[in-house]
Amino acid sequence: YIIISKVRCKLTDDLGDVDFEDPGNTGDDEGWETEDEMEAEAEQDDSDLTFSKHSGSVFCVSLDPATNSMAVTGGEDDKAFVWRVSDGEVLLECTGHKDSVTCAVFSHDSSLVATADMSGLIKVWKVENKEEIWSFEVGDLEWLEWHPCAPVLLAGTDDGNVWMWKIPSGECKTFQSAACQATTGKILPDGKRAVVGYEDGTVRVWDLKQGNAIHVIKGQDGHQGALTSLACNKDGTLVLTGSVDGHAKLINTATGKVGVIGSFSVNGDKDEEETNSVESVGFCKTLPLIAVAYLEGTLAIYDLSTHVLRHRCQHEAGIVHLQWEESSSVVSTCCLDGKLRLWDARSGNLVSEFRGHTAEILDFTVNREASVAVTASGDSQAKVFCLQRPDR
């Protein structure tokens, strides 16, 4: 899945308090670069195409799952665009939103695209005829996701509710919980269950048909802070969770038990852990490896079988998002320093680094063949990078 969590908006808000032009900040906050330095580096633009239709920060990007030939981006300008990756031509302009578009995702067959803004206005568009076919308004939106094999849409909101709609009929079901934000969510591969993380650190596994919570993970087993990210393995038997409490946890979706792996942390200092949010997590598709990305700039690679930390891949700035390639042990990361990096999880070595943005990258996605990455940035641009490497 490709969903922008509110964490990324939080990161953008945090950046508003940083004066990139003040050299004094670079001494106190190691890893931050001045705006001039970022622009100088961006003169080396490794991208093959730049999409510049947005007039504000671009918060989210997704590729259409059927062909990987179309991208959808949403931004601060209250708009989303569906555009062709090969040449940047706009295929559909999604207008009518009242706030920043923070979620924009294609349905499983790429026939529909859903766009949603922070105020909770959700719209669904038919790509072929460029028409809006459905809209609905909820509370402040946290995340949005399509069902993996049906025209069904799920959304989590600030009031703790999770909504599910059939599209375009609008038939609706809600999954209610304690009045705290449903900060992140994911439908499991079986299409029958969803895992939702909440602001209070609780994780719930929901039965989508019956509408009840199958498992509730909280207290010592749960997190001690808001959930930021979720990922599941290929068969949906395991879910990896990340939180602002600096930990990642592994949950068995059949039993609801937190496995013996327990929680990961990048260091042993409890105080540091509490300030080192986990921003993104993921399972390797080809090897028993897990990746955990931290706000302080560490990408940690763990062995799923032995629970041992294999590598620490250090970044110059905070990591926003990670994604494993579909058929290799390469994991990609995007950063607050505006760079996209590819890492070999077997060796822990940096494979490639791509520049071109003049501000933080807030989201990115890689196509199935791992030949193209599309990024979304605070510099109001989306870029397409060719990831072809000598080993291919």
C-alpha cells in the first residue's frame, strides 16, 4: 500500500519551525542542511521527468497497480492530479477539495482513484471518463486505503472511527473504538481483516464482515505512543508496527500475540528511544528481513528468523518512508534532505543515491519492476527517477 500518514504532515509542520537559511541551526541539529546547500546539490538533478503542476508541497504519490503507467499526486494546493509517468501529461485533475490533499490512491484494478483532504472530504473519480462518481465527508482524515480486490474503500479519522464504503453505492459500515485518532491502517491480503493503529498505542485487528475487533493489543503488549506505520508480510500472518515511542513490534494476526521478537530499538538508551520515532516499517519480499526507519536517520535491518540486528544504514537526515523492492533485497528510503537512496539489505551498503529535489521528500513509490521511482516533495514537485543499475 501507498498511504501518506499524518506523520508526514507533522514532519512538514515541524520543518516550518526550522530556519534553513540560518547557519546556526546546522551546528545544533546535526544532519540538517541549509536551503542554499540543498539547492546547490539539486543542481545535480538525477530525475528523468519533473511534474510541476502543483502550486504547493506535494504530500502523497501512488502508482496505478494495473499498469504502473499512471501516477496520482496530492498536494497543499487542495488538488490531486492523475498523470502519465512517461511524459507527465495530466490525465485527470481532481478539484473541489477544501484542504490539503494528503491521500490519493488507485483502486486494485486502476479504474478508480480516491482523493481525500485533511478536513475529511473524500472523492472517488472514474479515471476512464474523468468523472467524479462519489463523495463523502468524515472528520479530520488520517489515512485512506482501497481493498486489495474489490471496489471498497477504508478510511481512518481523528475521532477514532474507521469507515468502510462500497463504491459507488456508498453502502457504509463503521468500526468504532475509543475516542482517539485511528492514525494508521492496512487491509490484510485475505481482504477479510484490517489492522488499525491508534494514537494511544493500541492495535486492533478488525473483522471487516462481522464488524468486531478480533484482537486488541494494548498495555504492555501495545505501544506507548501513537502508531505511525504498519506493514504485513505476504500472507498476512505477521504485522509489523512502528510508533513515536521509538519501537517496532511484530504481531501474529491469527493469535493477536506480540511475538518473541518483541520490540526493536536502535539503541539502548530509553530516553533517546522515546524521542526517536519510527516513521516507516516493512517486510522484505524475498528474504526473512525486516526494515525499520527512524526519524533520527537510521535504517535498521533485522533478521526475521533470529531477531538479530543485521545492519544500520545511516542517513544524513530523518527518514520519512521506506519501500522494499518486489523481487530483490533492495530497500529504498526517502529523506528530509531531499534524497532518495537505495540500500542492499544483505550487505547494508548504499547502492544508489538520487538527487534533484530542493526540499524534503514527503512520499515516494517504486514500480513493480523496480525500474522507476516517483517522489513527492515539499518543493512543489513530483519527480520520476530511472532506477536502472549496472547489475540489471
